[in-house]
Amino acid sequence: MDAVIARQLAHVYEEGQSAVLCMVVEESGSTPRAAGASMIVFQSGRTEGTIGGGITEHRVTGKALDMLEKGAGSTLFKDTLDAGEATEEGAACGGTVTVYLEVVGRRRELVIFGAGHVGKAIARAGDAAGFAVTVWDERAELANPENIQWGKTICCPLEELDGRMPEFHGDTYAVIVTRGHSLDAEVTRLLEGKRAAYIGMIGSRKKIAFVREQLLSGGVSPEFLDGIFQPVGIPIRAETPEEIAVSVLAEIIAVSRGADIVSLRASL
């Protein structure tokens, strides 16, 4: 990796941006660049550095932009040039190149609505798992750095929350664990239309059915509600706030890593 790429990576982290680092890790035959060649793909589509140009770089750039859109973590991309493509690339014959791609800069965001016992436990577990944690509650005695020592806290009335939340993106994971059914419903309504990898709501089936009916009658789309994980968490018969936090973080990590979430929730 050359100094220009290293400086660009440092800038990405300093500015809290996200980009994809693309590095050739294996090559055989005639390929434009050798192992170690690197480039960075930014959300705008701009690139810094090169892995050789041509059709391979075009394909890798497209894959990188798709990863940024979906919030994917890392992958290996293998490309083989046929004779015609090799000629366009300026190679004497075809070759195979393997490129490692990794989303860098932006951390996975865990946004927790509710700073009670469960919200606090989830915040602590999320921070330990490497998430950038934000916790909201309208109660000042709970939503403060002394009570929630992991990540950021937001304390404001619900009607001011939309303008103060972190920007949601493809690597945002939201958990609704407020003090009551009605507030859960209002927070859920606020999240409709926001981009997120995961939204989960705590509660019994009876409570969730009540909240769902309330939201449907208020105009919230059934498609949005169907995408919410409810009841929240992997079914491990959790009881204490700490056990619930383990179950919730296990589910979130499963979603973020592309695990078989349907099988994991099969006993619900």
C-alpha cells in the first residue's frame, strides 16, 4: 500500500466517512497489476489509486459501491479475463485476479430508543461488540453520560428527536425499548422511511399486536411493520436485562454478518 492510499484511509477515519479499500491479493497470468495494488472507492464513485484500470477495475468499483449501499463488511472478488477482454486490457493473454474489498471508516451504528434497564444493558453490550452506540430517552435522569457510559446520549422530547438522531444508513441497527407501548409506537412511526439494516422492538406478542394495530390505523405501511424484528432478539429464554441484551446483540450480529436469521428465530 502506497503513502497516498494510507493518507486517504486516515482521512476517511478522521472525517467519519465510509469507503471501500480494494487490494489485489492474488494474480495469475497476464493481469494489469500485481498483488498489493490498492485503490479506495468513495460513496460518490470517486476512486483513489488503481488496481489496473479497465474492465476489472470497473467491476470492482461497481461491487464496492454495492457494498457501501448495503453496508456489507468485506468480501473477495475474483475476476478472470477472457481473450477479448484481455486484449482490451492490453494483456497478452487472459489472467485471473482476486481482489479483497472491505468497507472502512464508518462503524456499525447501534441506535437505542430507551435508556431504562434493558436499553442500558444493550448499550453496554453493543459498545463491547464494537458498535458506535447512541441512546435516546426523554428522561434526563436516564439519558446522560453518567448513567449511559458507552457511546452518546440524546435527551430531548420526542418531537425534537428526528433532527438529533444520527443519520441512518445501511449499517444502522435500531432497537426500540422505551418506557411504554404508546412511546414505542411513536418511535416506530418516526423510523418509517429511514434506511436501516435492522429495526427491532421489545415486547410480548400481545403488546406488539396492540402497537401494530395502532400504527396501521395511523397510516404506517404494513410492509414497513413486517420488516421489524419482533419480539426482538434470538429466542434464548432471556429474562434479565443483561440476558436480553445478549439475545438482542446476537440477533443484530447475525443480521450484520449474513447468518441464517430465519433458522435462528425458528422457535419463536
